[in-house]
Amino acid sequence: MNNELHLRNIRYSVRDGNGTRRVLDIPELDLPGGTLVGIYGDSGSGKTSLLNLLCGLILPDVCHGCELRWGEDDLIGMPEGRRDAWRGRHVGMIFQDFQLFPQLSALENVLLPATFSHVRLPEDLRVRARDLLRRLGIRRTDVPAGVFSRGEQQRVAMARAVLFRPSVLLADEPTASLDRSNAQLVTDELVDLARSEGCTLLVVTHEQVLHGRMDRRFRLERGRLLSGLDDDLKAK
């Protein structure tokens, strides 16, 4: 998939007790494929909504000229089933809370998404899963994930996210629950992984070190993306 991102006239609103509230308002954004992007902003600024929109979990408000495309793939024009299939093929997601099954081994956690589409797992997927775990420093691939440190668990989650070689990688506060040394290690490995896999990476984070490794940085304020605000980030 061509993983260039094109947004035009993107607005997203929700209804609450006070009526309709605008969560996102993005007139235009273009990102070349393979760009690493950091996004930060205050609570309620729309960060999670933006990630959900970029992977097709939610759709923008219908308005004239609105456009949400990854390369030639038009998410707005896709039926829900096709969007789900598109997301499974092309998007890897990494979360703050890892979302692992602690009783399953590291290898089983990485391979779990593949079990939904394969009666019998292909050997090449098993090999790739093991290779990814070892590349990320997880040597005990058959040990239950629940015994790992938080940094190790996040690296297992990262391996799972790129198992199917996604073109797009979305990460929501991937280092927020880690200590400083583990956060630095995960930052280095996340960036290296995205570069080597050729992913377009979008990371929601307040970590200065992680932002410093990105190609572009944006602050999300009242649903608007504002760029070139490194001084604001340093002040946080």
C-alpha cells in the first residue's frame, strides 16, 4: 500500500449533554510515506479521536470536499467491512497498556491476531514472530507475558503490531507507563522498527525524547493541528 496520508476538510463532532461539540477540525494535512510524526496536546484535545479516525475506526463528519486517504485507499468511501479488512492488513497499533494476555507466552501474544484468519498458522509467520521478538530483545519467547517487565511487555506488543508488515503504525502514549531507562529503550526500538519496516508512524506522546526522534511534530489544540511548537513541548 502507498502509505502517504492525505487529509482535507476533516471535521469530527460528538454529541454530549450540551449539544454537538467539534472534536477535530483539520483543513489540510499531507504526509509522505515513511514519515515519523509526534503529536501532543492537553487532555481532551482530540488525540485519541485523531488516531481512531486515521485507522478508520471512526469517520469524519460529512462535509464538502472532505478527504481521508492513505495513498489511493479512500477510507470515507469504504463500507465498514472493507475498512475493517483494510485496517487488519495495513495498520499496526501500539497502546500504553500493552493489551497482552498475561497467561499466553510472548510468542503466542504476537501470533494471536493471525489465529483469527488462519486455521493452521503458516511456518513463515512463526519464524517472523520469533525473529521480531529476538530483534526487540525478547529471548524467552515461550515464557508467559505476565512475568515480563513493563518494558519487555511493550516490546512484545510492538512485535505483534508489525507482524503483518503494516504500512501504517499508530502508537498511543507507548512510553507513558515506563520508567526512564525502559522508555528510552522502547523509543529507540520503536523508531528503528518503523524505519526498517518503512512504516508511516504517528505517535501520541508527551515524552520529549520520543518527540525528538520524529521527523515532524504537531500540537493538537481544540482539534486543530499546529506545527513548529518545539518551545511549547520543552516547557511541558
